[in-house]
Amino acid sequence: MKMKLFDSELKVMEILWKEGDLSAGQLAKVLKERIGWNRNTTYTVIKKCVEKGAIERYEPNFMCHALIERKEAQHYETQELIEKMFDGSREKFFSAFLEEEELLPDEIERLKRLIERKK
């Protein structure tokens, strides 16, 4: 995936990733309950996601299906953050994260294993 999803688009995608395919009406209802969006706002954001190729619509009932996986969006957003805030350096990114965050011992062990697998 090489597309920028804005926060509003990610809100729609999060619901589709969690719930699976939903009609536009169902999405509008969920987003109204969770964040207070009106139907027109939801439909506008769905349309933008369709235009970007992140969602496909199909009948019946204007069903919406995520075309990209959550992991793809996470990867893109992480790469963009590293480029923008850490001069493209993964080392600077990890250093900043590890210096600022308290980690549990089991989290530290999992991170060590991830690093070992990358060697």
C-alpha cells in the first residue's frame, strides 16, 4: 500500500477491519454512536476511501469492503513517521521510543527475540 489515509479515513477503516464488511448505513450508525458523525460525513469519507482504492463498494445495500489490511496501513504510517520525525532512521525511532516508554519484562524479551530474528 502506498497511500496516505487521513485520520477520518482510518476511523472508517478501523471499523471495517474489526467488524468486517458493513453497509454504508451500518457504518454511519456505528460512527454516529462512537464519535458523533452524521450520515453525510460518513458517506463523504467512504467515497474518499473508495476513490483511493482503500474500500470497494458492492451491492446489495451499498456494502463496504476493506481492500487494504490493517498491517499495510500500519506499515505505511510507521514508515511515514520515521521519515518525517527521525530523518528516515529506524535506529533513532527505536531509541526515542525505548527511552520514553516503560516496558514490562515480557515486552523486553519479545523485543529482544524480534531483534535476534532480524540478525
